[in-house]
Amino acid sequence: MNRRMLYRIVLLVWITGFFLMGFGVWGFQAGHLMVMGYLLAGVVVYILAAFIIRCPKCRMPLLLKPMKLLGMVLYRWSLLAPERCRHCGEILE
Ligand SMILES: [Zn+2]
């Protein structure tokens, strides 16, 4: 199994979990808070992953897309890993 497939599976599991949990707990008194908690936990995990997962060759974060705007380098966040490193062009497994 390659990296892109793994990311898709993780994303799918997270979305499935979100809907299953959402339908399961929405009727509870604090159900919407639990859904918000799950969403926030997912965002935190994604932010950690975006900084931890790096290109094996040049060590740039893979989920952040650098782009230049008016001389500044800004980063766009993407959910799925690219096929190649956007920094050095290394093909990722
Ligand atoms: Zn690279």
C-alpha cells in the first residue's frame, strides 16, 4: 500500500467516523459538543501531521503547498499528499 492510498483511507475513516458519531450522539443533550470535539481533534491531528510528514529527501512538509504572492511565500494546506515533492520533485512512495 502506498502513501497516497493510506491518506485516502485515513481520510475516509475519519469522515465515516464523523458521520456515524454525528448521527449517534446528536440526540444527546451535549451531542453537538461531542461532534465539535471530534472535529477539533481531527483538525489538531491534521495540523500535527502537516508539520510531521516531510519529504525524505529535502525535509519540506509534504501537505503544505508553497506559493509566492507579492514576494512573500505563503502556504496552502492540502489534505492529500502529492505524487511528487513540490520542493525538490522527489517521487514519493
Ligand atoms: Zn522534497
